[in-house]
Amino acid sequence: MAKENDLFGGPGLKADLSPMIDLVFLLLIFFMVAANIITFPKDPNVVIPTASDAAVPELVEGRIVINIYLDGTVKDLDKNTLSLAELGQRISAAKSKNPNARLHLRAHKGVPYKHIQEVSQASAQAGVPTVIFSTYQTAN
């Protein structure tokens, strides 16, 4: 019958797993922090619609996130109210910094379409014609 120590190559040799456990915890912390960096703050007052054919866009870089509330108010991520002219200026400035900028529109599910159209037109006039509409994916 073999002794327990013989399994590791001879008497007195043991495998110390504590550095591997430390490495696993460091990787876990790294991925938790990295996952929080790539998410956008979401305003709970904007209830976005659901869609059966919704898809998650892969490219996150260059998004200009704008919220449209039920009453037609347009706000940025810092909850600053923007007029269409101010929105156009912000989008134009973002476009000059990043030529691949896209508008990420988070519109409340009950907002009249005319408000969405106005924001989309302001974005196109500012040089950013690509609009990503936020929706939740259904289980279908």
C-alpha cells in the first residue's frame, strides 16, 4: 500500500494551494470591477419597452445615452434636462471626440413617438445618424 506522501513524488513533498486560491480571488475581484465599468447607470423612472426580437449590441464604446421621459423631457445620464439644441451640441461634441459615436436612446415605453422622432432628427443633424433603442428581451 502506497503512503500518502508518495503520491506527490516522494516523502516530504506537499502541494501548497494557497497561492492558487489567492490568484483565483484576485481574478474574481478584477472581473467584478471590470464588469461594473462597462455598464451604464439606468434611470428607474424610464420604463423601457420589451421586444421579442431584441438583441444586445456588442459594441459599447462611443454611446451617447439619452433618456426620454413619459412627458417628453430629454435628460442625459447626469439627469440634466436638455433642449433639442443643447442635445445637438452635446452629440456634435461627442462626434468630434469619437467618429464612431452612436445615440443610445432610452425612451419610456409610453412616450409619444413625436418625441423620439425629434431626438433622432436632432442626432442626425448633429452628425450621428445611428440610433440604438433600448428594449428588454422577452422570453419568447
